[in-house]
Amino acid sequence: MSTDCIFCKIVNGVIPAKRIYEDDDVIVINDIKPMAKVHFLIVPKLHVETLKDCDVTHQTLLGKVLLLAPKLAAEQSLSGFKTLINTGREGGQEVFHIHAHVFGGGKV
Ligand code: AMP
Ligand code: ZN
């Protein structure tokens, strides 16, 4: 938990956000500025800043994040989708709490 991290605040209920999925390890929320008709974020509850900060101890968590993408996409009737993990400022990352974007359904 990082006190100045927006996704930690959402995970901990300090900032409200509708969770489209939750389990012990992750929450899934719709992106506040959707770039596709379906655009959700799979957010681990654990505060890890970027993919560069992950090691083998995060392997199971990262696998879980990826495997949730097709499951939740299917629940939203998507037959295909895009996934994206931005890493670092140069990689377009804005929120420094690791998350995977899932896009589908065409442009907004
Ligand atoms: P990234 O550039 O990969 O760090 O993406 C961060 C994403 O988080 C952006 O697409 C934002 O629109 C999204 N975002 C920021 N704040 C919120 C929020 N409170 N609820 C949902 N999505 C958010
Ligand atoms: Zn965080």
C-alpha cells in the first residue's frame, strides 16, 4: 500500500470505483477515460510500481492478471480484445501501480 497511489486508494476504498471483478489478489475497474467501447483495468491489490519492479515472486500474480483478461472479456461478449501494460514514463505509464488494460468492442 502506498498512501499517495490512486490505485491503492481505490483498492482500499478510499476513492470509490465500481469493481467489475474482485478476488483476494486483484480488482478490475472500468477506465475513467475509456479509449474503446470496453476498456477495463486489471489491478493487483499489491502495490508494485511497474513491470520492471516484478521478479519471480510476482509470477503467479502476473499470470493471474493475464488469465483474467479472456475470462472478463468473454463476460462482456468480446470475441477478441487488446491487452496493454505500459511500463515507465517512456512507456506511457501514468499511474505507477502496475495494471493491465483490456480494450475491446471498437473505438468509443
Ligand atoms: P497508464 O498510462 O497505463 O498508467 O494508465 C492509467 C489509466 O488509469 C489511464 O487510462 C487512466 O484513464 C486510468 N485512471 C486514472 N484514474 C482512474 C480512476 N480513478 N478510475 C479508473 N481509471 C483511472
Ligand atoms: Zn498502489
